[in-house]
Amino acid sequence: MSEEPAAAAELLQQGLVAVATRDWESLRRLCSDDVTWRVSGHGPLAGILQGAEAVVERYQLMSEVTEGDAEAQSVALLAGGEYAALVQGNWVVQPDGTRQWFTAITLVRAQAGRIVLIESLVSDQDVVDALWTARMRPTRSAVRPGIT
């Protein structure tokens, strides 16, 4: 077995720590300059971001908007080849006050010791789209930098 699986999983774990601690410079260094981030859905976060700066800006915005939310629960970390995937469980509070659970999967691809691809997928896209649409409405115009 090559060292690539461990490298991809390690990069993913370092990225999670960087986001949790808001260490944006470390996150920027983990990503290749031309990293691509594909976010599923139809809400204000959905789309394709290009470049390390766009990735950092999006995570900064998401951290601000979700401050005070319950922390996501890691369910599994999988690695194989140049890929690693994290499965997380999340409780979200909808605008009407109801709590809903969804599962999120973050897939990363690593090459030459840097993240080159991030894919974000969720189990209930409608719930997640509604959540972000409600939370992002006032700043929606600021959400699109870096999207191609």
C-alpha cells in the first residue's frame, strides 16, 4: 500500500482542525493554488469554487454563519489511493425552530501533498439548501466569489 492514502487522510484531518480553529493560513497552505471545491445542491452555497483563496473565503463565511451551532459528529474517515472521505452527522436548526439531522460527506483528493479537489455531498439536499438559503439571504451577494 502506498503512502498516498495516509497523506490524503492526514490532509483532510489537518483541514478539519484548521477550520475548527479558524486557522485560515494553515487551510490555505493545505490546498493547491488551483484546488476545486464542488458543493452539491441548489442553495446559495452550491456550485464550484476554484482556488485556495475561494475555499478559505467560503469556509470563513460558513464559520461565521454557523457560529453557535452544534459541532458536527465524525462518523467515519475512509482512505484509499489519493482520496480520503469523512462522513459526519449534523444537527441543524431550521428557521421554524425544528431540529433536523443530516449526514454530510466530504471527499478530498490529494496530489503532491496538497488538496486538489474537495467534493461536498449531503444526505438530505432539500434540508441543507433550505438551511443555507434562510441563513445566507442577507449576504447572498457575498457568497459567490470564486465560483466558476
